[in-house]
Amino acid sequence: MATQVRSAPIPFPKPTPISGDGLFSGSQWSTLLALVDAAVPSIVVASSAGGSGKHIAISEQQYRDAYEHVRVFMAAPPSSDEFEEYLRARPSDNRQFVQNVKRTFQTVPAVHRKRLAGALDLLETRLGSLISTGHFTPFSGLSLAQQEAVIQSWITSWSPVWPTLARIVLSLAQKSFSQADPLYQRLIGYTDYPRDYKTGPGFDFDFLQFEAPEQPRIIDTDVVIVGSGCGGAVCAKVLAEAGHRVLVVDKGYHFPPSQLPMDQESGNRHLFESHGVLSSEDSSTNILAGCCWGGGGTVNWSVSLEPEEFVRREWADQGLPFFATGEFQENLDRVRDFMGVSDANIRHNHAAQVLLDGSRKLGWSARPTPLNTGGEDHYCGRCNLGCASAGKKGPVVSWLPAAAKAGARFIEGFHASEILFDGPPGSTKRAVGLTGTWTARDKDGNVANPKRSRQQVEVRVNAKRIIVAAGSLQSPLFLLRSGLQNPHIGRNLHIHPCNQVYGRFDKDIEPWEGGTITAVCDEYKDLDGNGHGVNLETTSMVPYVALSTLPWYSGLDFKLNALQLRSSNCFISLTRDRDSGRVYPDPDSGRPRVEYITSDFDRAHTMVGVMALAKLCYVQGAREIWANLPGAKPFVRSGGALASITAAASLEGDDGEAIPGSSSSNTLPEDDPEFMAWLALLEKASNKPPRAAWGSAHQMGTCRMSSREEAGVVDARGRVWGTEGLLVADSSVFPSASGVNPMITVMAIADHIARNLAEELVGS
């Protein structure tokens, strides 16, 4: 282990700029940039607009009110000149913003780009513009105010086509704005590393390297594990310590503590599947999945919740009795003990206190979440961009170093192509190895530029056993690429779909500081009596995550809300979904495509959580509350917003600097007629996709475990039905949704699978 003392992470190299040719035509790019300019528009006082139509013109009074609002409700407000510059800024004038947008579309499936291209072309014809905007003039010829009004009309359109297009444009604009606007980041005081930044010990992984001339390179081992995340890392440790030769391969790369956390755009690009740009086929659900050395365990938020008893019983009742035994609890205890999982020494940030204190006031069940941080304080809100302190005892910090010390070997940058089988046609498929392509880093040791510009070598691995642990999006695709035809492969996809609720408080919260999730309200975890319901949790407040789902009402409203992110929190209603979808390969790129629509049954449960989150924000004194649902207006507490500028009271508390100018009370929701009236309106708002926006950071079940081959993909020991020597050990084997953040469940199941395999390999 090595520790490097630094004051900030090593800046991550930016990729070579791209032209965008081949993604969209020149005219399509112009229309797309006009759309994002309308979403985050240039705003000026009418007297300065010059009649060009290229700005949103507001009155002197509107400008003064807006600045006074920001000045009062920001602990460190911008100067009047900075505020004017911020409002006037136009995204398409920012080269970094334009490059961010272009790189985003590099990973979007061609079929989705084609659909968007068709919409962009439609907007530039007179008839198409009339149909889509109500104007004969093509979209790019409209004034900025008219373009903004078009997006506003799309959000609540009767046809799902226009709300979907609006959400794509808004999410793209808000994400790229937060990642690529240095003035914005400076004004809110955000940095891509924690306030108390420190680097922890990093392990020196001795990755195998290859020269190009000799191809394919051949490696022999006892067990090859595809994937270095929570499942693969546990298997590697168990099997290596049992004396077996182990090789772990992963298409992702390792980044040492000195490079972490990454900046927002680099983290998106190098730590997540599809560069962090993956959505369901109807574009309603944004999906985050780890794709780096350590997998989801590198980018998750430390939460170590065990599966509820009703989930274990459900799985046992499906013919898998192991889950209801003490042996499974031993697996859980073993992985918890190895990482020092504990709820001791947790320092809660403001958002966590809202859940804990608000639940106490309302008489609801809530508790701290155990974390895999060795029982130590881990006040880091950037863990989705990688953890510099090594305080999170996930795969890269604990499991994989232990495997290395026991003799395991590793390959990063290895794309596994297919599994090799032996045996005559018609017989049981016996896995004997796999093939893949290794892509080297560049001469400077970086991975920012395209793989085609770096050396690549074909590699064959011969092995007695193969463990697939590439996650619920990639494991089924690997099995399909290898010729397996079990109809359950890729099916039974559960994602814990989430809706978001935002609260703005009269405190300088700095919401990106502190543990991302350190508390959970589980009052509504079992709404149907069969274990389906919601957990109420906090979420990442790194700007690109928080702003990409921030409700949008107008350009001015968005810019003002974004500027006040320091006093806002976002909460999620995380749903244990009963119903499922599927994942399948894109026919052109082979990347995962997700077909998932949150069912009426599940979204009704999510909505219960949305209502509950609004109440929690209210009882904790939120000045404004928004639910990210189309057409749902924000709740503004009486005397709040602009009216509260003249108020004399101030809040007290030790979890954020009080902002003068408003007050709060201990009023319960039912005692406030205005809030209850708003809540009734919120309850009528629809969260039905594709109009409503959803999010997911957990994917499960696509290689489900079953007691019979007709019902799933693997048996109770993780062995793939109809094969020999092939196993799966990750969240894809879950029989159904875990209902809680899945890390501990994945690790316990992997521990079970690996220990059985270690015994099986003895003497083989």
C-alpha cells in the first residue's frame, strides 16, 4: 500500500476534441444547440437585449427581485457583475459545453440518435414546426423567448412524444451546464473533491501487460473471473485464499487514489457504463451502473443494508431454501466483518438529518444505514466519482488486494468476447475458457483517448471454471454472445425505480459534502403485504446528478434554482419493484439496451414515497418543495421565497449556516391548509412514464437463480443451467429485487458460490 499526500486530485486528461461528424448533420447540431440554449438561456435586462431575440428579456424589476432573492438566500452571493455575467451566459458560446454535448452522443445508441435526428429535422420544416411548436417558422428562426415557450408547452403536451423530447433536451442541457460551466461551479463554491480532501493508501495492482506481435496470447488458470466488482472481487479472494489459481479480468481500468475523485465529466466517462449515458428505450429512466476496476463497489455510496426477512423468505419459497438459513446469514456476517460494516461514528449531513429528525416528528421508522467504512467517519459526498481516502472498504481497497496477496492475477482493459465450450454437438456445454481483447493505456499511462488509438492484443484464457460477474447489464450479454439460448437470459430485470423530491432550506447546506446516504426511512417498505414498497433515501448532490433531474419551469427559474443548490437537498423514493423488464444487446455496438417501463403497480408505491418525502421536507422547515413530476408546481411556504426577503427571523442549527430572511416552525403537515391543498394537487400529478422522469442505480435479476432450469439461468450454487464449468456471481442472479441497496446481498451470494466452488475444485 502506498499513500500520496496531495491537496487535490491529479487532473484527469481530457479526450481529444471531436467534430461531431457522423453523429448529426451540421443543421441538426445547430437545431440541437438551439434547443439547449433555450433550456439554459441567455437572460438580460430588456434595455440591454438590443431586439435581437437571442436573449430572454426581463424587466429591471424582475432583475432586481431575482438578484435580491439570490443575495439574501445565498451565504456567499455573487456580485452584481457576476450575477449579470451568469444570467447572460449562453451554453453554445462555451466550447467546453459544446464538446460535452458532442461526447455525450458518442455513446448513445445509433437508433436513438436516428430518432432524435428525425425530430430535429422536423423542427426545421415549416409544416413540422407548425405541428411541433405551433409556429410556421422553423424552430431555429424563432426568438429565444418563443423557443423557451415551446419547451414549456412540450412538458405538459397530451402526446407523450413531446414530453419525452423535452426531457431529453432538458436533461442534456442541465447535465452539460453543471459539468462544463466553470463560472457556475465557482459561484456555488463547488469543487470536485471534498472540503477535507485527503488521499488514502492505494494498492499497487500488478496488471498483466502484453506485446502486440504474439497474438493471441494464451493464459492458463484454474478460475477466470469476468468482472472485478462486488461479486467478482469476493470470489477472487475466497478462491485465491483456498489455493486456486485465479485471474480477474475487467473491461474497466483502475484509477489510484491520487486521481480520485474525478471531475464530473471524466467520472461520467470513465467510471460508468456507457459513459454514464444510459436510459431505457422509452427514455423515461436514466440508469447508472459502474464500469471500472472495482465495478459498482468503486462508485457506490457505502450503504450496507442486509436484505429484509420478507425478501429472504420470498426467495426461499421459490425453491431456494438456502436464503432462509443461518448459513446465508453467516455469508452476510462474513462480508460485513471483513469490511468493518458499522453504523457507528457516522457524521450525518443535513439531508440525512431531514430523514431522521423528520421521521421522528412524524412517528415513522428511520435509522442510520450501516456503511462499509471500517467503523470510521467517512464524510465524503463524491464517492460516485471515486473515493480518494480509501475509507470505503470496497473491492479495490479490501477484496482485490487480499486476492492479490493470495496469488490472484489481474487484467484491466479486457473486453471479454465469448466463452469457449468443448464437447460434441448436442451434449452439455463444458466451458473451457474465453477469448477477449486487451486494450493498453497510452504511452503516458492514460485512457482518455479512443481505444482504437491504443495498442490492442487478442487474448485467450484457458480455465477449469469461468465465473461471470460483470453485472446485471453485461453478464447476460456475455452469455448471449457466447451462444447460450436460455430464454431467461436478460429477462427479469429489476432496477429499483426512483422518483425525486427536492427541498430548499434556509441554511447553507453544501449538500455535496458528507456521506451520500447515511440514513433511511423504511416506514413504507411493505405497502402490499408481500414485501413491495419504498425506502426513502438521500442521493448524490454532485451538481451534474442533482441538476440533471431538477424540475424545470423556465430558463430563469432553472438558473436561479441552480445557483441556490447549496441550500437544497434531493431525496428519492426507492421502489422494490414487483414487475420487471429486460436487457439486450444493441445490434450495432453490442452495448446494453434496456427495455423497462415502471408498472402502474410499482409507480403507485413510488408515489406514496413522493408524498412522504414532501412531508419530511415540510416538517424540517423546507422553504420550497418540488417533485420532479410533469406539471407539478412547487410548494412555497407562506412568507417564503421573495416575500421572505424582508422577514427578520433566522434559523439556528449546527448542520449549516443559517441564512437570514425566513423562519420555520414545528407545524405538522395536517395543520397547514396551504400545504395540504398543495399535497392534494401533487397526489393527482402523474408519475407515469414516459412523461415522468425516473432514475435507477441498482440493476438485478437478469441471470436469475432458480430451482429449475425452466425458471431461471443459474442454480442455487450459481452454476449456469445446461452447462458445466460456468457460473454467475453478481446481482444478476437475484431471484427478484432485493429492496435495499444490493452490495451486501451481492457479496454474500458470491461468498456462498465461491466457497462451494472452492470445495468442488479440490482434486480436480
